[in-house]
Amino acid sequence: MIFNDEGLFGFDVSKWQRDASVTPALEIDFSLMKAYGTDFVIMKAGQYDFTDPGFLYNWRASREAGIPRGSYWFLDYRDTARNQAQRYYNLIRNDMGEGIHAADFETGSQHSLDFLYVFLNEFQQLSQLPNHRIAVYTTYFYFIEAYSTSTEQKQWFGKFPLWLAWYSNFYTDVRVPFPWSLVPEQPFLWQNGTPPIGRQVGVRSEDVDHNKLNGGSDKLMHYFGATPNEQGEEMSDYYEVRSTNTAEYRTIRGGPRITFSPIGTFPTGANTLGKGRVDDLFTFTTDSYDGTILKAKAGDQWVHLYEVNGIAVNGWVAVKHMGQTYTTLRLITTTPTPTEYILHVKDGVTRKFIPEV
């Protein structure tokens, strides 16, 4: 895969990113998602004969938060492709936004490209959207194994942009199905994993689907009608993080649990100062196991560090682990001097968060 990663990213969400176990349900916090630096969000509109329970809220709230948005429909063989295209169009016809709308073609679509063909053709006729705003979400193996009547039929799908799911940290590992393999700028979106950062980005689930945009601001405008999110360039509140132990250093890890690989150390001593954003505190709500081995207790906390003693880092350190406190947090509520800043490394891009004055 040829992939131009300029650091633009977004998430896709559905009912699984809300918490319906309480009344009223806890919905996604799109203001927090925007503050994280998110450039776009794509949400499930529906499936079969029903609307996703979170869609109406998500569609409105993401717009109000100022996040460029798109949607997708999960194709389901229990009803005809034409009927589902009609439901999808009826759901969004009064507000189609500026971004892409995608057909989710995976399990449940009968392994037939005829099904996908009818859906896309019908939806485009109803919506009158141009090709670049109607996408296909799929995986490499699912698409190449799906039944097709001819090579010409498969070529027809190439006029729509590809949103490809392939979980890897390296774009060179990714295989792109025909016919998009013939187009250098496809896939336009790469769903590369489900990192455990859900709470940080405003969703109620622990994990959330992460997507990289193939290209820069011109591609974001092309597919979402928007410019990159600059929200993350300012920050006024943060935590000071200090060790409670004078004899034993703490390990900085790649994620908020001990199963993540070490990436550095948090030194001992009262003079050690770490910094982290206030919205980057991860709390375990239940006990967490690796098989039968208890790895974290409910109430354990980790904080995302961006700086330790003036040096930029991008990792997590335990505030409380297995019920024992190892570091302390102090919320800074006074405005720092304009020269003080925190470096945040995200997706390989170092960003400078300058406090407001």
C-alpha cells in the first residue's frame, strides 16, 4: 500500500461506544473527542431494518462540536440491498453533511458483490452524491473472496473510495484488493486498530476504532469538506505528576496497563516532574484479567505523560496500581506563563500545547 500519513486521523463509532446500561444512556462526548485533536468521525447509521440507537444523537452532537462527520450502513442479507439503500437515504436525506457515506460490506452481506452493487447503485441514484462521497468499507480477504459475476463488475467498484480495515502498525504490511490496488491514492482511509483510548477521546467503551487518512488537508477537504483540527494546539489545564517513592522508579509504558511494553522510566525523587493533560486519565471501572491472572483492580488509574523533567515523552505511568498509589496528581488551575508548554507526540507528530493567557 502507498500511504501518505500526514498525521490526520479519526474514529468510527456506533451504539457500542455509548453506555445504555443507565437511564438516560451516557452518550459520546464529542467535545472531548475534538479536544483530543480528532480530524473526523464516522458513525454507524443503521443495519437491516433499524437505525443505530446512537446515530441521531451522534449525527447532531458531532456537528455541534465542530467535528467533520461521515456515516456508514452495515449491509445485512436479511433484507434486500435496495430496501436498505432506501432506509439509509431516508435517514440522512435532510442532513447529509459534507462528508462521506459508506457501505459496510463484511459478515452478513452474503459474500456476493451483486448485493453491494445494487446497494451502491440505488443509494447513489437516491442521494445524487458524487462518487468520492460514497465509500466502501471492507477487508482485503472479504472483498477478494466475495463472489463476482465478472472482472468488469469488480472494476466498477473502483470509482468509489476504499475504506480498508487492516490492523497493523506498518502500512507496508497492508494489502489492497483489486480494483483499488491499481489506484495509488487508495485506500483513502486505513482502519489500523482499536487502541484502548476510548475514555480519552470521549466514548464510553474502552477500545475505539482508529482510522488514518491517506493524505493531508486537501484530502480531508475532498472527503469531509473540512480543514484539519487545530483544537489540540492550545491547553490551559494539566496535571503535575510526581512520584511517591524515593527508592524505586516507575515504568512508563505504551498504554494504560502493565501489559503494554515499557518505553522509559519515571525517575524517583521529589524533584521529578511529569506533566499530562487533564482529559488523559484512565481509570479501571472493573477488575482486569489476563486469562486468569489479575492485572488491575477496579479503581486503578494511569495518567498519560507528555513531558518528564522538560523532556517530551509519549507514554503512561501508574497513578494507582493494584490498589497502591505510586504517583500523585496535582491539577494546575492557574494559568502558566506563556513560555511554558507541553509536548504531545501523537501518531508520530509532535504538537506543542501552548497555554492560553
